[in-house]
Amino acid sequence: MASRDTGRIVVGLVIFLVLASFPVWFSATQGRSDYRPELEYPAGETKCVESKEYMRTWHMDLLNQWRDSVVRKGVRTYTSDAHHTDYDMSLQNTCMKCHTNKANFCDRCHDYVGVSPKCWECHVEPRGAE
Amino acid sequence: MTAILALGAILILILLAGFGSQVAGLQVVFGVAVPYAAIALFLGGLVFKVMSWARTPVPFRIPTTCGQQKTLDWIPSARFDNPHTTLGVIGRMALEVLFFRSLFRNTKVDIRPGGRIIHTPAKWLWAAALAFHYSFLVIFIRHLRFFTEPVPGFVKAIQSVDSFFEIGVPSIFLTSFLLLGALGFLLLRRLVSPQLRYISLANDYFPLFLLIAIGTTGVLMRHFQKTDIETIKAVAMGILSFSPVTAGGGALFTIHFFLVCVLFAVFPYSKLMHMAGVFMSPTRNMANTNRAKRHINPWNHPVAFRTYEEYEDDFRDKMKAAGIPVEKE
């Protein structure tokens, strides 16, 4: 009886280990464990509204601030903290003027980390020069 | 006092990770050495613990019987509360593991004026435990988006259900707050009730504080002090593909990640091992066949029996002479 139970327990442990290592074998079998998104940056532009580090981390928050400022206060001018230039607070007219292709810019990171922002349910999605 | 001890330990761990995040040379420690050590301690400890339990002999059936045992055909037996078949045991275990049936039975004893003792149902522990465990499961699955590439469909599906109400940007996940609420209740329960405070050990408070700290740092990173999650995913993928990347990720992330490593490292050596232990509770996972079948202790020493017949054969004449009745003349 003891040996039969030990067999079952070992089977249970093996099932647990297979499940627990799911991220390892899943990514390995997909061949993408060392994948890292590469972004297509706008040609001829050297700087964004804020520093690259700030934009990587806080861009969603900046877009929120712009939305609130434009929709609720009617204030449309944003002055950059990084280089004191004035910008029009507009996703379509400011951001997408340079970042002309959603698939090669926005989606790269968003797909990588599994987020699906709701921007494009209202705004027109930039498709680049198709 | 024990609560303060556990809280102090967590605060020291938080300070340690916070300090580590500020020193460039320690990134190798907190980003590579600690997670690998935690994985080794977790998997090694878990397998060792379970195998040591597997070696423990359980010669007899000792199920807790919470209903009528299987007997004559015309007497209905409690199929799950006193199971006599493997199927019944599986049903009982499923109810235990998935719905925490034992906690559902929880009762409270009160002494009413006049010395009358009454028992009343107490479901809050069950409700909070259920809320906590399922929230934790959902959060665990949600976090797979940082550990898998491409992100599997079920992770995205569970994410979209969890952020169903689309409150705020980024949308709040309901389970984050359900988890913190449930943990808050489970902690207050121990602190407020004098009886529970009396039996609570540092080992009871430590996981609660640890999980509250993990949940809080997680919510802070998502909604208040943003973190560059693209870099974080690269760090996580680096660990799992055995080619670690040392990149910062900020103090908050280092603290969150370090506390998760601590959770995994202490897991097999603490009460948290009930995750594996629940499947091995002999009072739940055995069919009650004590009367239907004869269970013989497998390591019984072979004993030379002497039956009454043999005894009588030896002493029959003397017994007759003394007037003692015998079975065989």
C-alpha cells in the first residue's frame, strides 16, 4: 500500500513540476525566450516630447494628463520638462506625426508585455506609408 | 509581539532590497543570485518535503467521518462526507481543495448570559480564504505575461476579465484589491480576536505581512510609481532562459521582486506548504473501508499464535480433573 501511494505521489509531483516550469518550456518551444522588441523610430527626429527614459516608463500617464487637460480644462499647450519646447497636446497631431506606424512602434512593446490599450477604439490608427 | 517580530522582519527585507536597488554592484545579487537561490530552495524543498511525507507510513485508514458510513444497502450513506469509494474520495478532495469545505464548517462558540453555550456558524474565514486564494491564482496567472513570450491567449483572456470594468487607465484589476482586502481581513482577524492572537505565531503573521507587502508594491508599480515593464520582462525572461540580464528596474521593482523571491524561498519550510500538504491529508484522502475490508498493518511482526484449541489439547486432562468445562471431550 505504501509503495502504491508513493507512485501516485511521484506522479503528482511530476505533474506539478511540468506545470511549474510552464514558462520555461513554453517560451523555449516557441523559440522566443531571447526575443526583445525593437522599435522603429521616426527618421529625422532626435527627441520626443520628454526624455526617452521618461517616455518608456510614463508615456501612458502623460497621455492621460493630456486627455484630462484637453477634454476637461481646454488647455492644449504642453511645455516639455526636458527641453522647454511647446507642443500641441494631441495624440493624432503630435505623437502620430512622428510615430506614423502603430504596428512598428506601439504594438511592439504592447504585444511583448501583453497590454492592449484602448486608444484606438476612438483614435484613428496610424498605419504608416502603406 | 510575534506580529511585531514578523513585521520587523518584512521591514528589514524591504530596506535590504531598497538599499540593493541603489547600489549598482548589487544588481547581480538581487537580479541573478537571489532569484536562482529562491527557485532552487522552492523546488528542492518542495520535492524533499513531499517525498519525506510520502515515506511516512500510513498503515490504517484514518478518514474523519462526517456522515453515515456505508453499511446496509437500505441505509443511505454520506458519499462525500464519509466516502467508501475512490470516486467519493476524489469528490471529497475536490470540494476541499477547490471550495475549502473544512473552513465552511467553521463554528464559533459563545457563552450566553446564564452560562448557556451556543455554537453559531462563522463563515468569514471561509469567505476571506476563498477570496484570497482565487485572487492569488488569478494574479499568478496574470503575471505569466512577464515570463512567457509570446503571451499565451489564456493569460490575455484572464487579464481582460479581471479588468472588466475598465476603471482608470491602466484599468484596475479587481483581484489586486480583492487580494489586499482579504489579506487585511485575515490579518485583522488574528490581531483583533484575543483567542486567535493568543495562538498566532510569527510564522502566521510573516506570510500575511509578506503577501500584503508584495500586493501593495505591485499596485503601486501599476498605478502610482510607474515602472518600465519592458525592461522587467527582459529581466524575467533572462532568468528563465538561463541567460540573466542585469538591469535595474527601480527600487519598487527590486523590493517587489525580492519579496516574491523570499516568498518562494520560505514556502517549503513554512505553513504555506499546505499547498502540497492538502493533497496528502490522510484524514481526507482515504476511503472509509475500515469495516468493509480487513486492513493489516504491513510491517506486523509474524507472531507465533497459540490458539485456545491447542491450549486445551495440552491441558485437557488437568482441566477435567479440576472440574473445568472443556470444549472437546
